[in-house]
Amino acid sequence: MRPYQRSRIQREKRSNVTGIVATLFFHALGLGVLLTGGLTYLDPPPPERTPVLIEFEVEQVQEKRAPTRTGRQPQAEAVDRSKPVELVQKAQSPYVNDRPNTTPETKPDAHGDVEVPAPEPEEPKLDPRASFPGMSKKDDKATAPHSASEASEGFKAGQADGNTPQGKTEGTANAHVKGRNVVGTLPKPSYNSQTEGIVVVQVKVDQYGTVTEAIPGAEGTTVTDKTLWNAARSAALKAHFNQSASAPALQTGTITYIFKLK
């Protein structure tokens, strides 16, 4: 074994011995202090003393807030309101941009937050050919009843202005209210006069199809017999037309009565 190894081993042994001796010494010293230090125990214990109640007052500290000021912002003593307002300091960039400040358009994608509205449902469109299939000029065998705003010679029998059982109105009472049809048949006037002629009654029809007013003697009247006029007016007030929500509140039209000798 080399000398430096033996020296190191000897130092380690001395250190261990010194540590053990020092530990035992300090433990013995502490034990002696405890035994001779005067630790006593009173037996019996002394009587309890009257407890002393101590009250603590808590002082409430109010939070101090900074005073708020109201009023107008500071401005110059003499203000010339005829001149435009000038800013004291403008926020300007030291760099000049020679290109337009634009950004790419935001487009909806799988990860974006652009809301895409749901497509609105399209309203069903009516084929105009299905509205009046019997009004075709090419079809001469059309027999379905139709109504029209203006009468013409091109209408077939049964396709008058929605009012008469035949295409021609000669000799038959007929009504003309634009876009409206008579429900059922026109009431026949009751009269005993031995006078013949035509009495045209101007009527006003509401949206429910009721005749609210009838005035005989409109353009086209050929007689002045008051008896026939009153009979035509009474019959016109009993007429009834189809309902129409798109019609005016009071729609004006005419009802023509043809009086013949009985």
C-alpha cells in the first residue's frame, strides 16, 4: 500500500473517533443540564385565577377614492368656432406605404368563423299554362268557365266575363266587376211595368263579395222608368260575388238588366 493511502485511512479513523467522542460528550452535557436545571412540578397545582376578558375594537378604515371631476375637457380660452377643429397631435407612421392597404377577402372554409346563411327556400312558381288551359287560341274545344278582366269576341260560349252563362250578353242580365265572378246566378228583378229597355246599375262590392251600394241609371241605361230602376236596384243588392283578398276594399262595377214586355 502506498504511503498516501495509509495516511488517508488514518485520517478517516481519527475523524470517526473524534466525531463519536464529541457526540457522547454533548449528550452527557445535555443530560446533566436537564437533571440539575431545577425542573419542578407543583403538587397540588395552584388555584386558577379569574380570567381577564380583553376586548379588541376594530377600527373601520374607509377606502379613499380618488375624487372624480366633472365638466368639459380643457380647451383654449378663446375658441373660434368658425374654424375647423385642429388636432394637437396626429398619429402618423414614419414609413410611407406606396401600396394599397388591402387584405384578402375572408372566405368560408372548414376552419373559419364566417357565417354562411342558409339558402332561402324558393317560392313555388305556377306555370302560366296551367292557370287558363282553356284560354289557348289554338284550342277551339275549350269549355271550362273562366273569367277575364276584359271581354272580347274571342271568348267561347261559357267563357264570358265570368258572369253570364253564354258568351254574348245580348238579352241576358250580366255583371261586370273586374276580376270577380258572380256566385250562383244573378237575382232576377221583380216588376210589373209594361216597359222594356236596359237599366245599368253601378255597384260597389267589398272583399267578401257583398254588394254594399247600388245606383241605377249608369251609362248605357235606355229607360227612365223609376219602377224598373227600383227593381234593378233591389235585385243588384241581392247579388253576391266571389271573395278576393287582393281586391280593393270597395270595388266598383256594373250590373246590366234587360227588361222585356211580359
